[in-house]
Amino acid sequence: MRTFVLLVITVLGASLGSTASAVAVKPETAVNYRQGIYHAILWNFAPMAQMVQGRQPWNQATFAQGAARIAFYSQQLLEGFPPGSLTARSEAKPAIWQHWTEFSTKMRNFENASATLAMVAKSGDEAASKVAFGKTAQTCKSCHDAFRKE
């Protein structure tokens, strides 16, 4: 009996899992999702840029907090680009889905750079934090240049 119950749970779990992944996301929902994440990243990135540029006083705690948030958000971006989620309101270029491997590589580069930025910022080294910030910003730019409408 116990084996039968485990088998039923396994089959139901597999079918529910495949059903959940098969549910199509409305394009506008995907656009809202990814734009929300990008806005949250910018919310944290902008004050950090001001510090790096010397326009605001350096505050390592604030910088590290922003870096940690960006690292967290960066891990959620790629799922916001399901096939067919291009709308008139989106700033994404069709090239994202035409060159998915290149796009997803650039997104992973952003994730990795963001994780490094968070780790370096947590160390408290201002100079190294600024360098890591520059590298992270460059990963943003490389993706925007190829895959974002201006």
C-alpha cells in the first residue's frame, strides 16, 4: 500500500509540474515582471553609481546593501523573457529570442558580475567595490547594446 501511495504522489507531482510549466504567461505579465525587476535594480544601482562617480559621499554599508539586492534581483531576470513576450510597451528587441544563447549568456554574465560585486562590497574595500561596480555596469551595457531598444 505504501508503495502505491508513493507511486500516486510521484505521478501526480510529475503531471502537476508539467501542467504548471505548460501554462502560458501573458506577454504583458512577463513585460511587467521583468520591468519591475529592472526598476528595482535601477533603484539600487543609481545611488551606487552616484557614489562611484563622487557625486554622493561614499557609504560602504549602503553600497553593500545595494549590491546584495542587485545580486538577488539579477537571478530573477532571465525567467522574465519567455518566448512570445514581446509587446509594444517592451523595450526588448526581437533579437533576444532569435539569439537566445547569446542573450542568456549575457544575462548569466550579469548574474555572475552582480554576485562578485556583492561579495566585494561586503568586504568593505572601497577601491575594489568601485572596480567591481564598473565590471557589473559593463555587463549591463553589453546586453543593452545588443538586445534593448533605446
